[in-house]
Amino acid sequence: MRLALDLALLAGALGLMWIVPDQLAFLTRVLIMILLVLSLDLVVGFAGIATLGQAAMFGSGAYAAALFALHVSAEPLSGLVVGMAAAAGVAFVSGLALLRAKALTLLVLTIAVAEVLQEVANQADTVTGGADGLGGYLMAPLLGAEFDLWGRTGYLYALGVLALCFAFARRLAGSPLGLALRGIREAPDRMHALGTPVYWRLVTVYTLAGGLAGAAGALSAQTTELVSPAAFDFSLSAEALIMLILGGTGRLYGAILGTVLFMAVHHFAAAVDPFNWLFAIGALVLAVVFLAPAGLVSLADRWVRR
Amino acid sequence: MSILLAILVDGVAYGMILFLISVGLSVTMGLMRVINLAHGGFALIGGALAHLALIRLGLPWAVAAGLGVLGTVAVAVVLERAFYRHIYGRPELEQVLATVGLAFLMIASVNLALGSSLLALPAPEWMRGSVDLGVRTLPVHRVVVLAAGAAIALALWALVERSRFGIRLRAAVDDARAASALGIDTGRVYAAAFALGAGLAALGGILGAELLPIEAYYPLRYLVLFLFVVAVGGMGSIAGSLAAALALGVLDTAARYLVPDFGTIFFYLGTMAILAVRPRGLLGRA
Amino acid sequence: MPRRPLRTAALAAVGIVVGWSALAETVRIGVIAPFSGPFARYGEQFQQAVETYVALNGDDPGGHQVEWLWRDSGGPDPGRAKALARELIVSDGVDYLAGFTFTPNAMAVAPLITQAEIPTVIFNAATSTITEASPFFVRASHTLAQLAAPAARHAHGEGARKVVTAVTDYAPGHNAEEAFTAAFEAEGGEVLDRIRMPLKTTDFAPFVQRIKDSGADAVFVFLPVGPPTFAFVKAYNDNALADAGITFYGTGETDETTLEALGDAALGLTTLYHYSAAHDSPENAAFQAKLAELHPGAIANFMSVGAYDGAHLLWTMIEAAGGSDPEAAIEAVEGLEWTSPRGPLKLDPETRHVTQNVYVRRVERDAETGRLVNREVETLPDQPDWGLVGD
């Protein structure tokens, strides 16, 4: 059932290449955002870690991939791995410091980490290009396929990475670690009493999810061929969180649904009336809060059960 | 020595502005346990109403400021009835989503009505000069803010810790059922507390407008700042908010005097250090 | 590759309707600018200025029909800007791109417009090196070096010998600081202190105090338009820097959209900039009259003239080359000279950036309207982009 749904989603995403071949640039951005929101779901939805700083890992992955392309090799796959590793490293180190905190304190600390990194990116302009952004690199072909003007290669690349990361997240959710995390979210004290090393479980998932967020950042750096300090922006973290809650937390599919809906509304409402599209998003958000508080995925559940 | 005094004077003056704009959030978020990310929206509404009264109607500053605060309280009462009442006690993430949605609507409304440029709130003549403190001249405006901040801190402390209203509010938050069994109208207590938080936001927005000018994106632009003050102060503590605002004000000002090139980094690292030592904030309730 | 399928279809349709007499084609221009978020006003101003230009100059340059496609980039978001540019080029088949408020957004599309050969007119983004990133960029706005270098010479000419620079700590601020310092030291002046103020600063009192304590006789300032500028000017006034004998030399700080909010605090400030809404010329009067007619209450400022003159570049390119010869289009504007609402302009063929007058302005209250204006008191003619010329 699940496998069928996953395959149908993948087939649908591939089909879009023929249905809307002229929207691939936008769709690639949607895929990258889904990946970021998916990483957030592991942190917020599964482990119950409140964060408004997932952009810290997104930005780290983006800058690492860009610097790698500029100075070492323009080959995309190795750049992706470098971006993921850098982001996982940032997540591990910051996670060590953050994850003993709770609630509002945790929220504020995650924001602070992203803000510090953003300021470093802005200040160290000989390395990062500062506010003008870090560009000047062109990606080499991906396994022999050029990054074309239409964005086909970029789209397939992002889709492939997302599919792999999704499969990984699915495995993680069902693993002993995933089950332990659910226990920690529901009843941290009891898990602690049972002898579960709560803190280290949280650090582990924060690091792994950081790697996924880094993959999203690296994909963004590679398809845009420019990174700016906006990659660390608070608004990016906040939007990702909104998308996740819209879709529904702890479900993985929620990340897909919420991101697609949010970005589609933004895309089309902004095209109709760019000055007032916030009304549309605000109304959508409130409608979900009051009509489907567990997220849009819960609506789908109800429909399936019927 | 003189630089230390300058840091202290400027830091306290700046910290008091931080206190004024975030103490309302300490009331709604700390006392009422609502994650209210639309807090800045009430400051925006207050500022926008005061702007209209001041510029379009040509009313005196004090009258315009009063109208701004009262108008915001009225809006807040309506919103509490129609909206906030339904999210009390909901999971945190739902409150985040709901209040962000509301903030979006507030921004979009002000943007539609008044555009996205800065909304002028010129201070009255008597607030414009500066006074010489020996170490440092201080704008009269800052002196007014210092006095207003101190007065509000004192009044709030008396209200929350010493008055019947404060007792009822804390009873209503801690155990709504027991409170209503004791004859406390929890609905009215909540509405009053929420209106208080919104009114304080509006007052802070208006008084702080010389530093943080009012414009449509105000609620999101300064959201991080509000959250920092409340987190460092500790949820639910008025005295904590005051201490945090002053501490952060001095910290930020010290960074600007001593290490301007790394000012932002210094500020955030300092905050992280405070929270590492006091994870529940300076005066947070355990 | 079927690069412009829609345009071809549109061309066929026009051909059938109009008959074979005219060589008219529909030329498409994609504009990427912020229409949402904190910077939405810029996109709105672009659109208003372009409509004003079209109303004054006709909607059919060289007999071609023109179709505008407006796309929202939000804030500085290179990923989104590039995706939009890609979409405009491959699926909407645009022949020209325009807009761009932020440097990273413009930089991100450089490889794309080079590959697809799309002439692109920058309405604002002000880092010198942008036009070097692609031969298809032309810029109608200004660069920070273009303003800061003349500001340094002017300040020295007025007797300033020891100055402090105070700029926002990000790339445009660094550009302004470096250009000012180089030019001021070349004049023989001394820069006592270079203050870089964090981007997110809301309280400027400490920096203003440091300026006051420095013993300088002037301060050169650059801050982004909006809340930072507002708060800095307030702090400058509150701390009575002018009374302490420290002259203020700014750039866009007294921009027309911030001026009214600043109120009397702005009176007497000196700024060096390329456009003042109070510029006294028939071209500016015509521009403002039409703008006010089409959009009552609209404010004319550097953003509007950037787009207005950008539209002029587009019209010139379309008249010369239609939509199908990008190289001819660029050639048509290289060295172009015209009179804009801001004064005489020339597109420097070397840098593909406009050479223009920089005006010394002083804020005063207009006797007739009672509104604050940037009154031009001196003209520094024909300033190139000192950021590229100086290299």
C-alpha cells in the first residue's frame, strides 16, 4: 500500500516532466524545499525537537557545496556529499550544545545558531562573497548529462536525491532509533527511566536530519550556481516549519503535501496579485488550524478510512 | 571608565525599549501560555492607528498614542473572542501555525490600507531635545522611555503579583476548572489579560518607533528580538523580562562599542551563554 | 532547440491578423522584482514607472507590440530569481529580461542570460561587478562607487580633512566605504575611523557616540533604505552631531520614501545622489505629472527612475533590433545618450553602465507644498562608475 503510493508519487513527479515541461525550474525548487521540510519532520515530528533554525544546516550545505565546486571540483555528486557532511557536522556540534534545552529556550537557541552562521557568511566576504553572494562556478555534467537550459537534468537530479532521502527517512522512522524517538517525544522521562540515552538519541537524529537539510542546501547551490546569506535566513526556517505543520507532522507525507500546497498557493496567488498574496496564505493557514488541526495528511487519512 | 558608563547608559536606555516592546508578549506567552507569534502585529496595529490619528487627523501626540493603544485593545478583545479563545490549550505547533497565519493577515491588511513604507510617528516637540548626564547626553525621548518602562514594570508587577486580578489570572491559567468552580469568570479574566498584553504591545510599538519604525513588516522583522527577550527573561516573569531586556540591551550596546565588526555574533553568542547557564531564563519559573 | 515556441505562435497570429504589410512582432519582456514581502514597494514602483514611460512614449517601439511579464522574486533569493528567469526564457519565450533589485538575484541569472543570449536591463542592483558577469547586462541605475567617490571629493572640496565612514556591514556598504576612502585619501584627506555597523542594528546610539568622540569634521554614511536609515538619522540628530561640527554626507539616506517619516530630523542633511524628485527639468516634470496621473499618491524616487530609464533602454533596443537579435540590441544602446528625468545620461560602452550627474542635495521644506524635498544645490557632472573605471 505504502510502496504503491510511493511509486505512484514518483511516477507522478516524473510525469510532470511531460505535463509541464516549462515549469521544471519551479518544480525543482519545490523538490528542494520538500527535502528541507522532510529533514525538519525528522527533528520536529519524530523527535519533538522544537526548532526555528533548520536553515543553519541548509545554508551550511549550500556554502560547502558552492565552495567545493569553486575550489575543488564542479562534479555535482561529490559536492552533494560534501554539503551533506558539512551540514551534518554543523548539526552535530550545535546539537551537542542545544539539545539539553527545551521549549522556548531551544527555539531561541536554534535561531541563534542560524543567525550566527548568517553573520559569518556576511562577514567573511573574501571566502563567501558576503551579501553579494558566492557564485562564479558552473556545475560539471551529472553522470554525463549537462545541466540544460530547460532544467531537466536539475529536476531529475533533485528528484533522485529526494527519493533516496525519503527512503532513508522512512527506514529511519521504522528503525529502533525511530521508535525510541517517538517514545522520547511522548514521554521523555519514562524513556530516560528505562535507560534510553535520550540526549544522544536526539543528537543522532539532529545530525542525520541536518545531513538531509544539507543535501537540500547543496542541491540549491548546485542548481542556482550561486549562494547568498539568505540561505541562512530565519524566514526560510519559519516557512519550512509552516509548511510542515500545514501538511502534518511525523508522517513524512505531510512534508510533501504541506510544501506542495504552500508553494503552489504562493506561486499562483503571487502571480494573480503579488501585493496581496499574504491574505491567501494567511487564510489557508487559519483554515488548516481550525478545520484540520493535525495537518492536511489527516484529511487524507479520514478519506482513506471511509 | 567613561566608555563603561556610556555602555551602561546607552545599554539601559536601549534595553528599556526592548522591555517595552516585548513585555506584552511575556504576559500572553508567559502567563497565558499561548505561543503568540502575532505579538508584533498588535504593536503594528497600535502604531498604524496612532499614525493615522497623528498625521491624517492632526491630533496631538499624546492623544494619538492613547487612541492607538485603546484601538488596539478593542481589536484584541474582538480577536480574543473570535480567535485566540479557540487555541488556548492546543498543542504548541498548532498555536505557532495559527498565530503566524494571523500575523500574515495583519501584515497584509496594513499593507493594503497604508502601503509598505515607514509610517511616520513624529515625537512631540518636548521629546526632541537632549539632556546632559555628564558622561553622555541622552535624548529626552530615551528618558521618557526609561520612565515609562520603569512605571510599567512596577504597575505590572503590582497587578500580577499583588492584585486580585493577578491571583485570578494565575488561578485560571494553572487550573481553569478549579478556578471557575471558585466563581472566577475565567473567560473574562483571559480576555482582560490578553487585552492587557496587546495594549502593552501597542504602547511599546508607539514609544519604540524612534528606533524600530512602524511599517507593515514589523511583526516578522522583530519577531526574533521579542522571542529572545522573553526566553532570556524566563516565561511568565515580568521582573525576568525587565532583567533580560536590560541585560540584552547592555550586551548589544557593549558589542557595538567594543567589537562593532562582530556585533551580531557577539550578541547571539552572549545570549547562548546566558541560556546555557540559565536554561529557563534569568528568572523563569521552574 | 525551440527556444521561443510561444513567440513564434504569437508572431504567426499577428501576421495573419495584421496581414503581411508590417514586419511587426510581439516582443516579450520579463521583469523579475520583489512584489511581495518587505521589499514589495520596489516592484510596485518599477511597474508604475514602466507604465508611465509607456504612456509618455507609446506602446509600440519600432512598430513592435510589447508584452510585459511581471514575476515576483520576493527578497534577496537567488534560487527563486534564477528559476523565474529560466521559466521566462524557456517557457514564456521572453526576448528581454529586466528588473533586479538585489545583487545576488542579478548575479544568479548571469550564466543563464549569457547562454540564452537575453539582453537584460538592471533597474537597480548596484554592485559594480554585475555588468562584468555577462555581456548581456546593461544597467540603468547607479553603483555605490559612482556616488561615494564624488562624495569624497566634494567633502574635501568643502573643507573636510578628517572624516569617519559609517556604513552598514554588508557588501554594498563595503563598496561605498572603499570607494569613499580611496577617493578621499587621494585628495589628501585622512580617514580617522571606518565604522561598520551590523546589518540588524536597531540602536545606533553607540556608533553615533563613537563618531562624536572621533574628532572628525565630517561623517560619510551609507545604510540601506528603510528602518536602518531612519534610526541612524534619528540618532545623528538626537546626539546633536551637527552641533558638534560633524557634517553629514550621505547617499540615499534621504530617499523620498523615507523622507516624510524622518520629518524635521532630516532638515539640512547633505546627500550626494543621482536623482532627486525635486530635480528641476521639463523631463522630470513630465515624468512626475504622468506618474501622478496614472498612480495618484505614487512616490518618485531612485527606484522609479531606474525603471523609467531602464524602459528607455529597452525601447531603444527593441526599435533597433526587435526581439530576435540580442547582439544588435546591446550595440544599439552602447554609447546611447539621452536626457532622463534625473538629467543627462550616457550608457558607457565599456562598462554598460550609465554615466550620469551626481547632485549635491540638501533637505529642506518646500515653501509651496510644505513637504520635505532634496533640493539640488550643486551638480557634479558626468560621473562614471568609479568602481570599474578606477580598476
